[in-house]
Amino acid sequence: MTQVPGWLERLAAQAQRIRVPVPLRPPDGRGREAAVLMLFGEGPHGPDVLLIQRSARGRRHAGQPAFPGGGVDPEDAGPIEAALREAEEETGADPRGVHVICTMPELYLPYSDNRVTPVIAWWREPSAVHAASPDEVDSVERVPIAELVDPANRVTLRHPRGTAGPAFRVRGMLVWGFTAMVLDTVLREGGLERPWDPERMEDLPPDVVRLASRTG
């Protein structure tokens, strides 16, 4: 068993205090309650975070890298329990080895009409992970923080709709959208970000656009 490292305590403290941008503030009385697990651990290449590659066969967010997570079910005690349950279902991560530190402010995803609570946790006793739900998850990766903050792996991604946002190229994945925005925020607020060039602009690849626009 390992204690929560100081860098993660600082990151979590800052993450709880972030100001949610207006477009991501949940509207009154709308949206399904959901949660994602930001599970940080100490891996073979230093501190890392658990990400999944969603199945290209999925109906929502097909093929996109993401944090494990999903909707809060009626039997869940709340977003923390939902995040732990979904992570176990999707990756096989044993919740008994996960120490929950805090939750971030709720964020709204208009496309899927979800009110998402990010749950920050420390993997005090890591367990083997894999694509435990093949219909929903293609692969599972423990992505080193060092790779996420490497300026060579960072880019600003432009969507055909005209919007743009941060993205990461790591472990053969293009991490963009909501997941990249949350990672960008917590790494910056936690003091882990390294200087990078946000003017390095790329267009969202057509195949990614096609999968992302799928609704059924």
C-alpha cells in the first residue's frame, strides 16, 4: 500500500476549485447524472492515469479515448460509486485497491446530455486491467503523465464545426474532446504542465469525425 503522493494531493486540491466554463455548466433540471474515474497510479514509467479506448461499435463517443465511466444507476449511492463500478466493469480494476480523493465540479456534455462528475482517485493497490467489456471498450492503457505533458505530444485540434481544443497523442491514441479538456485542466492546475505550443493546430481526422457523429 502506498500513500497519496504530494503532487496528486496538490492536483486534487486545485481541481476541486476550478471555475467551470459557461458552456460546460449544467443547465437547471436537465441532463443524466454520470461520472468518470480519473485513476492515477505509480506505473513502470512513473505516475500514470488510466484511459480506455471506446469501441468503434458504440453508439455514443465511438472510438474515442476516455476515462472509465458512465451513467449513475438508481442502485448507485452516487457518482463515486458509479465511477468505481463502471471502471471495474470496463477495465477490471478492483475498486478495493482504489482510494478516492475528491470529486470535481459537475460538467455538462450537451451532445450526450450528461452531467458528468469527475472522480479523482489514487490507485494504492493496482490490479491487472484489460478490455473487460469488449462491446464498449477496445483497449485499456495506463498512460504516463510524462507522456501527457511532453510538448511533442500536445496539439490544438480543430473540429469541422469551427471549435478547437487541446489534444494529446499518446500510446497510439488521439485524446481529444471532453477527456482532453479535463486532462489539460487538471495537469495545468496541478502544476504538472510543461510549456507547449497551443498554436500547433491540426484538423480532427475525418475518420474520427465520422465516428464521433454517430448517434446509433
